[in-house]
Amino acid sequence: MAIFPTPVKLISIIQNLGANLLIIILGLAGSIILARCLGPTQRGIFAAIILLPTIIQFSVNFGLSSATIYFTAQPLSNKNAIWSCLIILGAIQSIIGLLIGYFVIRLYLHKYGLGIINLGNLYLLTIPFGLFGMYATYILQGASNFKIINSLKCIVPIGYCAGIVWFRFHNNLSIENLVYLQLTIQFSFFIVAIFCLNKILLNPFLFKIDTELIRQMLRYGVKVWFGDISQIVNSRIDQFLIGGILSSRDLGIYTIATSVSGFTGAFAEAVRTIMLPSVTNKELLKEKINETLNFFKKYWIISIFFHLIFALSLPIIIPLVFGNAYDESIIICQILTIGSFFLNAKSVLGGGILGMGFPEIISKVEIIGMIISLIFSVILIKVYGLIGIPISISFSYFCQFLGLILLTNNKAIKFQKILCISPSEYKEYLNWLKNTTKYFK
């Protein structure tokens, strides 16, 4: 018999979904203005500037983002000790990231000139801001403070969209101003996130170094880190290759396609955010498995219809919103939407796997995807040009989801239970929906 999310959890999912949709809508609004005002070439240059610092930030965290949620969600976890450990580790990571970025930026942006290189180096300051703000947010997530998390997640997109509108209104929208805008917003997010963390969970904050906890978090984090690195490579190799091999116009066209296809991840992210601490809080493995299946099956049904309708609507949406200059983005975005269907399903199911305490499974899947993505992207971009990239990326996402299904099969979760829904379960879902509707009334 299936066990369903309580109305409280459902409300949290809906609230989180609302926040994610707001973030995506604001991101699309900003992308629309940038696409129409900067054009594909300038839009592509700005995408190249922010690409490497973003990759570096997520690469140097050593998997501590997932470890932070996992250890915070544990019963009787010591939040002061966790944050103290993250202060030390975050400082080390920031120094490493800044040093790596300084040397890599010059190599990657050299064809755009010294002015763009300097802007790229300046943008590296978002690495420490992002790391500490991210860790503070993940502690709050592990402690199930979802309303605060939703508010924090909206700081950057609201500020970024408002800044873009301001610059556009004053006819001062440039790549340089966009970089300064991002630095200001990221710093604001960093300050507000730490303030909320101290106010809600660490009042008063007592700095306490727990070397054993550091070791435990690093052991867990390293298992996830290889997967995180692979995920970053898999999700950014497309823009990296386009920016390095093809023109900045092609990068601008592709950036619009990825922005639009990213809309499909809102629901998956909302479910995963609530699902991970919910699964982690269960004591027995059997309870964790049931909770994972409970969340995933409902997501799976809704996701099929959502992605299909979204893909069919793209020939209308993209020209209407971004203009005819981005018509080439339509087929690219449709291919990426197919890949996103499998990527989002993997993300939701992977949240349950992390909550069960099997981060190595996620790492294996991400490494598989990275290898496939690297090989096929390099080959197909030379053979087919720009269109080869979304094909290779979508294929790698499919392989990742398939690999996750097969690996979880070895952890007492049979793939039939994940993907197949019996008639009796359908009836239970309908009864649950009726009861949930009564609750909201």
C-alpha cells in the first residue's frame, strides 16, 4: 500500500514550485531583454564571462553541498559545529577557486581581448560569495526551513531582473554593467543568507571546530564530489565547446535554448528539495525506499505530460518571446527538452538515493554521463556543428537515468517498482488527491 506525502509536505512542494517558477520566469524575462538588446554575439560573450567562474565554484566545493544537507537533516545534528566546519573549508575552497580561475580565465577568454579578460577576473569574486551563501542555504534546507529557503533563492533572480530593467530603461545595458550587477547581487545574497542562518538556527553562534565532523563530511562529500564534477562537466561542456570552437553568435543562440528548456526543471527541483530531507529523516532503509517511491511515482506521471506539451509549444513561444533572430533555437530547445525529461527524473530519484546514504551511486551515474557527453559532443560538434551539441547532451542524460535505474536495482529498489504503476496504485492516488483537495478546502 502506497504512503503519500502529507498535506503539509504537499504545501511545501507547491510553495517551492512557486518559488522555482518565479525564479525561472524572472530569468527568462532577463534573458529576453538581454537577447533583444545585446543580440546573439554580445549575449554570447557575456555567457562566456560567467561560464568558468560558475564551473569553478561548483567544482571546488568537494561535494559539501550534499553533505551539508545530509548531516544537518540528521536527528540531533549540531548546526554550530557544521557551520564552523564550513567556514574553514569554505575559506580554503575560495582561495583555491580564485587561484585556478585567475589562470584559466586568461586562456579561455583570450580571443575576446584584454577588457573581457579583466571582467572575467572580476567575476571570480562571485566564487566566495556563492560558496558561503550556498552553504548557509543548505543548512537551512537540511533543517527544513523551506519558507526561508524560497525567499533566499529569489534574491539573485529578482535583483538581477530588476537591474537589467533599470539599465535598459536608462539605455545603459552593457556587459560591464551586467558584471558589476552580478557582483552586487551575489554579495547581497551572501550577507542575507548568513544573517538568516544565524538568526534562525545559530542564535547564539558558537565557533566550534570538530575535526571528526570535518572528516565525516569530507568522506561523504568526496563520494558525491566526483559526481558533482561530472555533472558540471556534463551540463557545461556544451557551452564550453561552443564558446571555444564556434562563434559567439552560436553561443548566444544556444544560451537562449538552454534558458527556455531549463523551465522544465522547476517542478523536479521543488520535489527534490522537499524529498531529500524527508527521506533522510526516516530511520529504516525500507522506510526510505517507500518514501522515495512515493515521491517519484507521482512526479513521473505528471512529468511525462508536462514535457510533451512544453516541447510542442516551443515553435510558438520562442519567436514570440525572443524574436525571429532566435528561430534556430527552436529545434535545439526541443531536443534539450527531451533530454531534460530524463535529467529531471534522474534528479528527483537521485534525491531519494542521497537520502538513503548512497551518494556513490550518483557519482557513478554522473561519471558515465560525463564520459558519454565529452565523447559525443566533441565528435558531433565537428560533424554537425551547433545541432550536434543538444543531441549529445540529451543522449547522455538518457544514459544517466538508465544507469541510475540499473544501479538502484542493486540496492533493493527494483526498476519495475520505480517505473510501473499498478491499477490499485492509481486508485490510491485518486483517493489521495480527493483527500488532499478536501484539506485545502
